[in-house]
Amino acid sequence: MEEQNNSQNHSVTTKDSLFDGDLICFQHSAGYRFSVDSVLLAHFVAVRKDDRIVDIGTGCGIIMMILLYRWGHLISEITGLEIQQSLADLALKNLKVNGLEERGRVMIGDLKNILELIPAESSDTVVCNPPFYQFGSGRQNDNPEANLARHQCLASLDDILLASARVIRNKGSMYCIYPAEQIGRFIVFAGRYRLEVKRLQFIYGYPQQKDNDARLVLIHCSKNGGSGTKILPPFYVYREKNGAFSDEMHNFYKKNIELSL
């Protein structure tokens, strides 16, 4: 479902929906738009009672909204941190239109100064769908909002992991999705800040994929979590090349499903 609107920062927004229309998400049609990455990551997070969660680089707020929709009865508070004013405004609008503003809030600011915004070790969980491309690499986007969201222009992977470690309590968790080919770099950088990788799940396009290379990886880190990493079964987004979503992926878009934490 799509609707066009005028706004100060962008001329057109779309009105999209998830979970049979239960969740509304406004997005800038020409700016950064969420993809299956955000849906995968939100459903990878293990939410526990009274959790305080920070979503670094919240964008339009889609991960916050999915978490509150699925596990709002458990979440004490979720904060979305966003450096781009246009996206922060959109995230706040999305929380309000879905009636989620009581437990969800949006903060505008730079993650490099995160302790000026969020107290040290005050959060149980950090979730982040970071820019995948290092500065100067990957295909550049003509739209500044989309380009900043996809490329590490304003913050590096190291900056993101440091900010996460600063606000996570001891034994707290960080959840992230990242290119699978860069998992070695991620583990090395995470180790600098005592973020120990505890669970990995590699994401593939479809089972018959000829090159058999994972495209993405879901990562769960624990601050001072000790050694030992569990490799979860592979996850396929599609049933076949150019086909429909796999049953597992389709479940993530359903209104009512049984989710194990």
C-alpha cells in the first residue's frame, strides 16, 4: 500500500505496511528504504522481560517498530538513535502513527558522542543494521540520505562497535547484520571492545545457489561473554532463484506466528 505526501525534507513519502496492515511505515520514496535485512535482524534479537534496548542508526524506525510489535509486552524502553534529521523525524512519525511512542523514543545525535545522549552501561541490548560499505567503496547513491545510510561516511564499523560497548551493561547483548565476507574483520574489531561473538547465522539467497556463498550474517555478541560461538543452521531468504520467500522468511511477515526466543 502506498501513499504520496509532501514534507519539508523530501517531496514524496510512501505509506507501506507489515503484518497484514497492523504496522504502518512511512518511508522517503527517494531516500533510504528498509529491506529484508531489517526484518531478519529484528527477528534475530532475543528479547527478555524489562529489556532496555538501543537501536543505533534507526533510520525510519522499522526495527524498533517490529520489536515493539512482536515483543512490546516485554520491552521496558527502546531508543532509536539517528544522526540524519530527516530520518529521525520519520522514525518519530512512525512510532506515533502506530501508537508506540510511549515505549519507543527517537534521539537525534552522533553515535561517536553516544555517552552524551545515553548513560554508560544503561542498556541491556543494542541492535544495529549498520552501513555495509566502507567509505569510498561500493556503488554510490545519488540521494544523500540513502548514501549516508549505506556507506560508512559518518561512522566506521569500529565507531559503531565502540558506541555499542559503551552503552551495553556487562553481559548485555549486541545484535547486528553484516556482509558475510567481512565476518573476520567484524570479529577482530568486536574483540577490541570485549564484545564476544556468541551466535552466527549465515544468510543465503536460495538453496540451489550455485556459488553457495552466504551473502549476509546475523551476529549476536555478548559484552564480556567469554569464549564459545554457536553456528546456527543456514537461513534461506527465497525458495529458489527469482522465487517466492522461503517459509521461514514468509513467517517473519505474518501477523501472528509462534516465535521462540
